Amino acid sequence: MDYQTGSDLPSNSPRITLSLQFPPACVRPPATTPEYLKLPVQTISLLTDDQLNNLENNYRRKNKTVGGKWTLQQAFDEKQLRLADENDPESLLRVIVANSRRSSDIRTTYADVYRAIRPNKKWTGNSSQRIVNRALHNVIKYCVANNLPIATSLVVQTATRQLTQDAIENIYNTARSLDCDVGLNAYNFVARQIALSRQLVRILH
């Protein structure tokens, strides 16, 4: 199975074709999917945040809790699934996978991650970015420790829908510091993690 991953990396990076029959340097496709990622894929889980808010607002406006395709309680439950604890990499990994599942390009953004861990706070530039970076760093360590693809490779900038150079180097250097055989090329390693992470999202779809 081949994946063209050049569109996920900066435009000046080499375009890479990956073949998944070769084992990854650090992780391989999991033989079994972790139980916490096996969330039932219901149609409500594919609603955007705005659509979910509209569903809740419609119920509140009519002073009802049932009557639509989904109940008000189902809307509440789905909203909770989209939140994560920044100190709990497992919960944040779940959100990254779920967000990517809803996305047409199988990606999520730094802003999406920030909303998941700080739902009542506005994005404030560098300060918010540092908070997200710390949380994603822990997810990288969690993925490596649990033999999972490094799903932070699916977290991109909102404007470009691409990984930044800093993000590529951070994924590569963190994996290397955890004794992964990452090879000599950061682009190759990260592109492989993108392909494997997307494979995981597709398996769970």
C-alpha cells in the first residue's frame, strides 16, 4: 500500500512515496487496537463542533431533551468525548484520532487540540502554542511507549494544513531521544508516521 505524503510536509521538502510493507523504524501497525480507541463510530461523532452546538441550542430553544435524530444527552456525551486532559496523553490521543476521523483530509489542528484541553479559553498565540506543544510532547512519548504510530504527525497548522518544520524536527528528535531507530532523515521518519497514523484512523472509521 503506497501513500503520497508530500502534501503534509512543507512545500520545500522532498516528496516521498512510502510503502507500508516495510516495518516502521519505531512503531509498527498495532496487532490489536487499544480498547480506549475502540469508540463506537456513530453518526453523531461525525458532526462538526458547530453542528453539535446547533443541535444543543435547538433543544434548549424548544425546552426539550428528545425528539430529534439524537437526544440532548447524546449531544452532551459527544461533547465530553471531544475534551481531553492535557496531562493525560491517552485522552488527547483519542481526541486526535477522533478529530482526524471527522476531517476530510485526515488531519486536525493545533487550535483543535487547544479547544479540547482548554475549552473555555481563547487561543492567545505563542502562549497557547506552548501549552499544546507540551501536551503533544507527552503524546509522542505515549505513542512510542505503547507501540503506536506517532499520531501527533496529524496535527497541523490551520492556515496551511501542513506540519511546520519545527513540528517535524520535534517529532524526529523526541523519537530519537526515546531510542527509536529513526534513520538519518527527519522527513522520511515523519512521513512514515503520517501514513501509519492515517492507517490507524481508517481502521477505526
